[in-house]
Amino acid sequence: MTSDATRAVETEPSAAPRRRWRWIVSGALVAVLVAIAAGTAAFQFGLPWQMREGDHNHVYESEVGSQRYQVHLPPQYDGTARLPVVMAIHGCGMTGYGWNSMKSTTQFNSLADREGFIVVYPTQRIFRSPINCWNSADPREQHRHTGEPALLAGVARQVVQEYDADPARVHVAGASSGAGTAVILGATYPDVFATVTSVAGGEYGLNQVDPDEPDSTSPLYTARQAWAQMGDRARQVPLLVIQGEQDTVVPPLVATRLVAHWTAVSDLVDDGLPNGSLDLVEETVSVPAGNDRHAYTHSTIKAPDGSSIVESYLVQDMGHAWPGPAGDGSYTDHAGPDASEIVWEFAERHPKVSVGH
């Protein structure tokens, strides 16, 4: 008669196959996780062979966190000439230099090679946003010394130091959520950035504006907050606004508010009062459509000395896009004016002037 112990041994499945199955499952899970990580990295940071001559990847580290970015150096860079810098901040559903990148959308590298400036492409940190947005609508990301503003200003300073760039000619341009972040940088770090460009973006503190009742919050209300962020570093930071008239993601009203908002910021910087003390003059030029190109209106608000406070381009028949004939990406419009050229021309005219000069 078989004992209970013997029957147990005979009927119990072998432990070895179970162990092998656990190893197979664990190995498959690791392989899946590695594939996901590799795919995420390729999406976010591109592939090594996508880098071209002059491209250099970096990581900025600080107590606030880390920020990956790519620098493009033009042929004119020789380590001695102090070149200007343009930081280009991507929008939602984009990256700095990976898939659907700001790098390919703007084609800044080709322009930089011709004109002789350094380009910087920060890319949002992984898992900070479900669709890779910059968090410009989050009040925690709207202050100096913290969050995304501190990281991006740190990147700009690191580029200036490492490549001996010109600190008086560091400019920032953003698209969509990146445009909101660019405006925030203009308010929180006016000592770092000479000019700001917003393509399909909004004012500082836009999250406080009810889309259904925008008039319930005046642009002056958010302008006071932006001015307060500037503190004793306050200066009139020239702003360029580019907006599609058919944009349903960021409606033209947002751009209209941004122009009024930043004009009010400049007025407050002058003497602390919203009193029109700058005696600003507005000029508008309309460019008709033609040769498969959109019509657009270019408006300039400037001081009596001719310096621009705010310039804006309202592009007919354009949606939520970065306009330009050579752009490559999901948010481009080849029939629009060349935004990258416009950004650079605007930046060239506006080096940073120290407060009190």
C-alpha cells in the first residue's frame, strides 16, 4: 500500500517546469519593458544616427531636477565668437529633437547655419504630461527658481557658459504650450532672455481666464502678476506673437489678449502704473494672399524711439501650426509666412538692454 507521502510526491507537479515558466514570463516582461523604454527614448530623444554635424546632446542638472536638450552649433562657431542663442520650445504632441520635433518643424538649424546663431531644443521630461505638453497652465510652473522655468533658464545659462555665447542675445520662441512657457520665461527670467516669441500661445496666467467668459478677467489683471514676477529685474521684454486666424485649439482671441496683456506689462515696467506713459504707437501692414501663400496682417506696437514693444502676425486660413515653407512635422503650414525667419529677424533687432540703460 502506497503511503500518503509517496502519493503526494507522485501527484505533485515538478517544481522545475514551474521555475522555468516563471523565468520565461519574467524574461518576456523585461523584454517588453525594455522595448517600451527604447521606444519612448526614440520618441523623446531621437536616434543617434538622426544627429547631424553640429548637433550635441546635453543634460542640465540642478536641485530642481534634470532637463535634456540638444544644441546645434553653426559652422561659424569657433569657440571665440560670442554667438546669439535661440531656444525653441516644442508644443503638445511634439518633442524637442525626437519624433515630430521642434527641430524639424522650425528648420532652425538651416537658418542658424546661414545666419550664425546657436539653437537649443529642450524636450519635455518623460511622463510629465500624457501628450508631452509643457505645463504652462499649472500655477506651480509659473515662478522663478522652481519647476520648468528654472530648468529652462538653467539650460540657457549653461549653453551661454559652455559655448561662450552672447548673454545679451539669448532669445526664446515657443509653440502652443511651449509658447505659454516662453511667455512665462519672459516674466520670470527677463534678465536671461532678450526676446520672447509666442506661436499659438497665450498670456502669463492664462489658466485664470475662463474660456466661456474671458472678459471676466482683464489682461491687466494677469499683466500685474507677470510684472510682479519680474521683480527688481523688470524690463520691457520685446514680444513677437504669431497666430492662425483659423486656429480652433488656441483661438485668435487668446493672441489678442496676449498682445494687450504684454503691452500692459511694458506699461507697468515703465513707472509701476497702467497709465499709458509709454506713448505707444501702433502700425499695421496687410500682406495679400498669392502664389499659394496665406494673407496675413503684421502689427507693431512701438515706443516713440521706434523700439518694438509687441509685434504680431495674424495669418488668414491658418490653423494650429508653425508656419513656414520648409517645416516638417504634424503642426506645420507651408503656406504661411516663414515664422523661423521672422523670429530671427525680430531677435536680431532686439538684443537685451540692461535695466537702467
